[in-house]
Amino acid sequence: MEKTELFRDWLFRYRYVYRSRSTNKSKQRFLKAIVTDILPFRKDIQVVEYDHTKKTAARNLYVGDLNKAKRIICTYYDTPPQHFGDYRLFDRREQKRKTSQFILSSSLVMILLGLFGTWIYIHFVSESFSLISWQTIIFALIIGFYFLLLNKVSRGEGFQRNLTRNTSSVLALLSLIVDTNQASTAFAFLDEGAYGERGLAVMRDSAGPNAQIYYLDSIGADAQIQAVGQHFNEAQLEHLEINYHSEDSCSINYLFSAEEAQSQVYVLSKKQLKQNELNMSNMQKVFALFS
């Protein structure tokens, strides 16, 4: 299978079939799929579990030897919870506030709809109630769908589009794995990265002390690519037209697509988060940067 055809296959499956990656079950399905896609090219794959509870566990997927690698390229794979407004990169407190507001507001709307539906049923349907009738079957189906939707809304799930954040970076990392077979470079798909840095912290515990870590986010957005860190080749970035912001105090090298709203404030608008097409120009720049 040619690489372009392979990429189209990945794009379809990770955009639609494995789009949701927020529950323990959906994350496991995603990891099984991505391991299957990597195996024809690499055998040095490891899934690491951490933060176990009775029913769930977080999982990182590593390709290559993290302890010996001089360079580690990573991204998070979990689906971000829905939130109001734009996405401000690195501003965890603001994202938490917007996410909490969305969940509370959506849950309240769902509860009010449920109460309204119950009122309609009591006043117009219950008098002619029959255990076996098409009205009862339809009502039972509506109730089942309602509670399923309420459960999703209460967790910030729903029908959000996550091609930009962060399926595009997952696809970029998958392509780099296929094209790079250097022992000095390792790769990591991180859990719990959409809403924190727990997955990144666990990965760093396995990495060598001198490894340079490159973290991808929202690569396929229709926005300027930004590089923040201290281990980038400035001449190469200039050639690829990637904005560079040197940060000597930053131990992680971040590569992401976003608009710089003001100094060191990076934003993706709601429109950019919901875009339906990948910015392939940005994707190609990432491939060129790490090739």
C-alpha cells in the first residue's frame, strides 16, 4: 500500500472509527488499532499502564527505547472534553474553567429537557398508558437515549470534532514512526494529555536524563506553526517558515499550530477547532523538520 493511500486509511479510521478516546474502553480500542498499524513497520512497541483504579487505568504507548533515545517525539491521544470558547494552549486553569462551565450548563439544559419531557408525558400520554404499545416502546427508547446523552454531557463528551485537537498530531506521529527507523529517536502516545500533563510526567520517568523531548499539539490546524523551546534548529525553522520562540527555562520543546494573540499567549479559535480538513502544509513541515 502506498504511503498516500495508507495515510488516507489512517485519516478515515482515526477521524471516524476511533474518533472518541475519552473512556477506558474507547482508549483501549484506539491503542489496539494503532499498535496494529505500527507493527508492520516497528516491533519495539510497549504499552505502559499507570494510575490504576478498580475499573480503569491510564496507558501510554511507546515506540523505541525511551531510556536510550536522544530524541523523543510525543503527543497526547485522549479526546479533550468540550468547553466554551477558544482553546488557549498552556493555560490549564482557563481551560478547566471553560470546561466546567460547559459541563454545568449542558447538564442543566439536559435536566430541564428531561423535566419538560416528563411533564408532557404525565399530562398527555400517561392516561392512555399500556404496557405493550408502540407509544410505550417509543417512550422507553427516548428515555434510554436521554440518559445515554446525559451521561456523555456530564463528562464533557458529545459530538465534538477533534480532527484538529488532537487527531492531526496522532496522524503526524504515526507518519513519522513509519518514516523514521533510527535507534536514537523514540515516540510516545500519551494518555491524560488533553486536560493535564500526567501522561507526560510518566513518560519522562522512563526517558534518559539527556533526551530532548518534542511535544506536538494541534498540528493540522489552519494556523501558524509555533515552536517553543531550546532544542530547535533555528535556521531550519526559518526555512520551513515556523515561528520560533526560544525558551531557555523550558525543558520540553513544544511544536503546535496556533495564533499568537499576544506575547506568549497562543490561541485556537472555535472555528479552527471544528475545521473539517487537515492543514497538510503544516503536516508536511513537521515531517520535514524531524526527517
